[in-house]
Amino acid sequence: MTQVGSVVPKRKQTRWPLERVLFALAGTMVLLSGLLAAVVSPWFLLLTAFVGLNQWMFVVFGACPASLVLSRLGVASSCR
């Protein structure tokens, strides 16, 4: 039961920052490539290496191909 006059505050809908989206995307791709390497072919481990290379590109240069695409889609960075 709700009390008369009680106000339930609405939750502010927050969007994930670019860094969090990149982390989730990289984790998903690593898990997927590990599964594909175990089931289909070990050549899918090259996808894991590509993901790791892109993560290092983001660390060193502040941008990677995925971050450029996501920023154009409107995902904002929390570091700016």
C-alpha cells in the first residue's frame, strides 16, 4: 500500500559512458572468440588479439576504431 501524499521519485535514466560501452563490447568479443576458438577453429583467437590491440590503441592514443564509431552514434565519454 502507498501512503496518501507520498511521492516516489523517478529514477533518472542514465546512459553508459563510452569507456563502459567499450569495456562491455571488448569483453563480449573476447568471450565470443574464446567460444568460437573452442568449438569451430583456433583461428578465432586472432579476434581476441585484435580486441586486445584495439584496447591498447585506446589507452595510448585515446581512440580506437570502435570508440570513433560509438562517438559518432552519440555515446559520450566520461573523461571529457
